[in-house]
Amino acid sequence: MTTLTVTARGQVTFRKDVLQHLGIKPGDKIELDLLPNGRGMLKAARPTGTIDGFIGLLADRTQKVATIEEINAATAQGWAGKE
């Protein structure tokens, strides 16, 4: 178990090994879920994707324009676990 010290300003500094274990890097955000009996669950906040973030993701990365048949074939291969 890791013990952390709270400063007079209510701040806590996590040791590097704790952050690595949680998969948290500088600039990342942390989620804290408050649980009953004064407990909490801490985890790395993972950004959720939105359709707005997906649209145009690959824009201007290729000159090829795929047909609907090519897109459907690639999708089927992806779902089948083939490349």
C-alpha cells in the first residue's frame, strides 16, 4: 500500500511509480469516484471519442478515393480480424 501526504493546501503528490502503474502521464487527467465509507477509486481519465472527432480524421492523408465496395470489403476484413 502506498501512503501519500496531504499538504496544507489540500494537495497530494503522487510518486512516479504510482502514476506509471495507473498509466498516467504528464498532462493527463485523473478521475476520482467517491465510494461509501470514506473510500475512493482513482483511475486515469480516458477521453471518449465523438463522431465530430472522427469525421475528417484522415482528411488529406491520401489521394485515393475508395468505392463503397472497397470500404465494405475492408470493414468485413476488419471485423473478421484480417488485415
